[in-house]
Amino acid sequence: MPAQANVKATKFRWTITAMLFFATTINYLDRQVLSLTWTDHIQPEFHWTNSDYGNITATFSLVYAIAMLFAGRIIDWMDTKKGFLWFIFIWSIGACLHAFAGIGTAGSLTGKWWVGFEEAKNIIAGIADTGKIISTSVSLFIFARVVLAIGEAGNFPAAIKGTAEYFPKKDRAFSTSIFNAGATVGALLAPLTIPVIAEKYGWELSFIIIGALGFIWMGFWVFIYKKPHANPKVNEAELAYIQQDYTAEENIANNSKQAVSFFKTLQYKQTWAFVVGKFMTDGVWWFFLFWTPAYLNSVYGLDSMASRPHVFVLYAITLLSIIGGWLPTYFVEKKGMNSYAGRMKAMLIFAFFPLLALFAQPLGSTSVWLPVILIGIALAAHQSWSANIFSTVGDMFPKKAIATVTGIGGMAGGLGSFLINKSSGILFDHAKNTNMEFLGFQGIESGYFIIFIICSVAYLIGWIIMKSLVPKYAPITDL
């Protein structure tokens, strides 16, 4: 035993974090293809309005929300490795399906199914009834989006569960902030790659090429992922580090596949605190993810190619969110706080930064770069908040319940996202068509300013409710 005590611990847990990072990057690349192609390529072809686009993104959010409820439960049942494989397979299929919406529209309206992408465009251009083009194409995109949403719902429950399996509580927020940065990197790479692919090869190929990345990831995951106690890449020293929060009996229970009652988790205030925090804030991230390219186009006249530097800088700023995962560890190790207290203190700090979004629209008259920078800071704060709110589940619940509770909170976040995306599309069309005025802004700019106000205060409201529900560290011990 003394000899083993001097053995240096392996660090295979960071390989798992890297895999989760790449999965999240692919996840967000797949989501971004539509937002970066619809104004320049898809809207002219299918004659969509903001409301049509809002309906598609809102449907994605709603299905994602419902699927999250079951995704966590399925992953707790199937376990991390197999569950993740199935969900990324489904979302990769869904991502590729978008490419065939044009062929489907042409086939549905003319009976000509066996055509290529270019021929489908020509057929659609010759159809006089634009109403049928809109309704058919929107329906087909919604179908593809539904498949994508069902698959993508598994990413975060699986990633959070994998993190809980490979990291002690004090390190989970840092690991989560790293893999969660994949959302930022995906959003960062998207404007650099997707408009170029769409311009050179057609919008259809951008969906297929980006969608195929998920199948490549699956090939690595099959061989890399095993539970820590069964993984030959993890030595005893690293395993001891990973399992430091639990007794031997608890580790045996955590490694079992015993299912946790879904309804039982709803009996705890800890679950509802997580639900409220996700509902109040997830929609902010999704709003900026789906609508930023359209915002830059509608307000500043920048198409997807011209806005690439702005979107790149915006999401580059968001990479600062990795600090958000480190801050609770600092509070725990240097200030002696428990993991939950340190996490909540960090989240309160991050809740103030989105208030900067209040100044994005007013300062936009000076330079487009000012709203880009301020929104970027707000999104960095969101990702820092997100890394920590996910980790509160691991603080409170045993490992066997983490994916289930994460899925419940993810459903709430998806519902919040549905509401903001649906209402945004309606509001923007109304503001544009009526030249609406609000606090000195007119037209569609007034609509964006209203949504920016909602986004800016969501975190402080969410934090106050969470703190009221669970004021102190209270881990669940009877599941």
C-alpha cells in the first residue's frame, strides 16, 4: 500500500472531458446551420417570414424540452455510453434531413421526387403559389428539426452524468465549463464555416457536411468510454481521486444501473430550484444563438458573410466562461465554502453581467461592435452560470439520479426557449409591420430592445428564486 500511495494518478478523466467538449461542439454546429443559412439562402427560396422562422425554432425548442424530460431518464436507464451513442446518432440523422427539404417541397407540390438539389430549386422557383411553398417547406423543416431536437436532448444529460462519474464534486463545474465551452466553440466555428460551405456548395451540403461530424464522433466514443472503475486507462490513484466524495458503499450504489423514480425527484425543492434556474435563463442563450445573425441583418444590414467577423468576436468573448467553472473551486479551496455555497456565490456574480445587454441597442447607434461586445459578455456570463447550475445537480443528488434531474431541468429550459423564440418572431414581425415605437426605438429595433430587456434581468430573478427554494447545502440521501 505505501508503494501505491506514491503512484502518480493518471488523468484519463480529462480525455472524457475532451470527448464531451467535441460532442457539445458538434451539437451546436448542427443547431447553427439553419440560423446562418435562412436569411441568405433558404428565405429567398421558400419565401419565409420572421414568424415562419420563429415557428420552426420555437417548435425545435418545445420538442427539445419534452425530449429532455425523457432523455435524462433514458440515459440513467441505458447508462452513459450506450445512451450517448443513440442520441448523437439520432441528432446526426436529423441534421442531415434538413438538406432534403427542398427536394421534398418540389416532390410534394409537383410529384417530381427523384431530382437533385439544383433541379428542386428550379422547380420551386416556377411554382406560383408561394403559400403552398411556405407551408410545405416549413412543415418539412419542422420534421427535420423535431428529429434533431429529440437527439440533441440527450447531449447535456449524458455529459453531466459522464462528468459526475469521472470527477469529484469540487472539480465538476470546471470540467463542465470546459465541455460546455463546446457550445461556444461550435457557435464560433459556425459563422466561419457554414456560410462558406453554403455559398460554395449550396445550403443543402452545409447541413450534410456538418451533420456527418456526429457519426465520426461515435466511432471514437465506442472505444474510449468505460466506467472509471472498469477502465484500464484509470489507475487506482485516479480512481481514488474521482471517488473521494463517497464511501465504498456509496460508490457501489452509484455504479449500479438502478433506476430512480421520476416522480420521486419532483418531491424535492432541489429539483425545483434547478428547474426554475433553467427555465429563466436557457431561453436567453437560445434567443441569441438563433436570432443574432437575423438581428445583425435586420438592424445593421449585414448578411451572413458580412456578419461573420461580428459573430466570431461575439462568441470568442464567450470563451471567457471557462473562468466560471474555476471560480467555485476557488471559493471551496481558498475560502472554505461547501460546493453549493461556492457555486451559488459564483452564480450571483455572473447574474449581474447580463444587465449589460440593456445598453446593447442604445449604444448600437454608435457602432455595431458595441452591441456585439456587450452581448458577448452577457453570453459568457450565461455559459458560466450554465456550468454551475448543471453542477448543482451533482452537488445535491446521487449519481444514479443526475441525468433524470438534468433532463427535467432541461425540459424547463426548453419551454423557456420555446416561449422566447415563438414570441420573438411574432413581436419582430409586428414591430416591423406597424413601425412600433418603444422607449425611443422604432420598427423592428423596438422589438429587439424589448427582448434584450427580458434577457438582461432573467438571471437575477432566477437566482433569487433558487436561493429561496434551497438557501443552504442540502444533499439528497434517501434516493
